[in-house]
Amino acid sequence: MINIDQVLDGPNLFFLAGPCAVESEDVCFRVAEELKRLSEKYNVPIIFKSSYAKANRLSGESFSGLGMDTGLEILAKVKQNFDMPLVTDVHETGETLTAAGVVDILQIPAFLCRQTELVRTAGATGRWINIKKGQFLSPEDMDKIAAKAKSGKVLLTERGSSFGYHNLVVDFRSLLIMKQFGYPIVFDATHSLQLPSGGGKISTGQPEFIIPFAKAAVTIGVNGLFVETHPEPSKALSDAAAMLPLEQFETLITEVLKIRKINQKD
């Protein structure tokens, strides 16, 4: 398995990728198998991402995950079978130690990024934490939130800002502003293109822009890309309209690596 410290603190572009939610072992295994293949083919580090629970749902009828026990059990099987590190969301302080026993990165969802004790407790586990910038925050705010973790093992992720109702906009200046704080910076190429609650009870999205936006972020110089992907997005139980089809992930990798190569020459 890749050394997570060397990857996140290293010079190479890394990916946090996988299906939005742990909806079944079959889906997770299908995605992990392909991501592992691509990781080895292109020599790029990929951390498998999926959420055992989705606490932020507009409608109580929306799929919110299989729960911590079942979800973490499936994620542990992904790690064991595919030799991949893991990242998953945590929502409450009581979840952090249990999740940290399985995954390598604890993710703080955007809507929870100001929850002081959640950030502190996650940081106290010794794991890396990925803090997503709230849609309601400026990039200048994120150094204060990152400092709460105290461990310094922090990733900061841009995922768009609220722009009126049912829309987000990406201000690419935020990537450069947050980079000044000294933490690895990640661009969420899928949630940035959500249309929150755009489908009434569910969010919709504009996945046709995922690869162009990812290329723009890599041009600016991000350390990593966050990309949710699914074998059949239209059948996904969560974020069906905002994920990259798994069959397009290889195109994403090849396109961003071209840009990365040009940047390194410069």
C-alpha cells in the first residue's frame, strides 16, 4: 500500500476517488478494481473514497447510506482486497475513533467544517483530515479552521460556493489563497458542479464539466483532485447526477497528467 504521508506531502498529484456512498460491496469493488488498475498503469496515487453515511440530505426519503458498521466493513474489505488507502466522512465526534480504525483520512463535510469539536477530535486521532470548505465561507477563513486540528495533518478542499439558489460557482482564486496556508490543496471536481436541491428532493449536477474543471485546477497547481465516480451514475443511490462515469476516469487521468507534465517543465 502507498505511504499516505509521502503521498499527501509529496510532489505528485494524488486522487481521492470513489462512489459517493457505500451503497453495496459490489459497486465499491467494481470501482476499486478499476481505480487500482489505473493507479498502477499511470503510476498515480489514488485513495479510495466512499461514505458509510450521508448525514446531509434535504429529504428524509433520500438514501443516507448503509450505516457505520456495514459501511466500514465494506471499506475495510476494499482496503484488504485492493491494497488501497481510504477516506470517508465523519459527522459526529463519537464517530472519529471508530472510523480512524479503518480509514487513512477522515473527511469533514463542508456543512460541518465549522464544528470545532468535530475538527479537533478528528485531528486528535492522528489521521490526516480532509476539511471541505463550506459553501458559505471565504477561502481566507480556512486557515483558522485548519488550525483547530492542531496535528497539522490537514488537507483543504475547495467544493464551490453558494451562488443564489440551487447553484454553485467556483472561484479559482480560492485555491491559490488556501495554498498560502501551507496545507495540501484539493479540488473537488464533482461537488463543485452540483446544483444543490436542483431536482426538488435531490441535488442535480453538470458532470459534463468535471474534466474541464479538473484540468483548470491542475493548471493552477492543486495537490490533489477529489472525484466521485460510479460504474452507472444514473443508477447510483446518492449524487447520481453529479458523478463522473467510471469509464471516463482514465480520460480524466490522462488529460490532467498532460497538464501536470507541462507545468513541471515550466
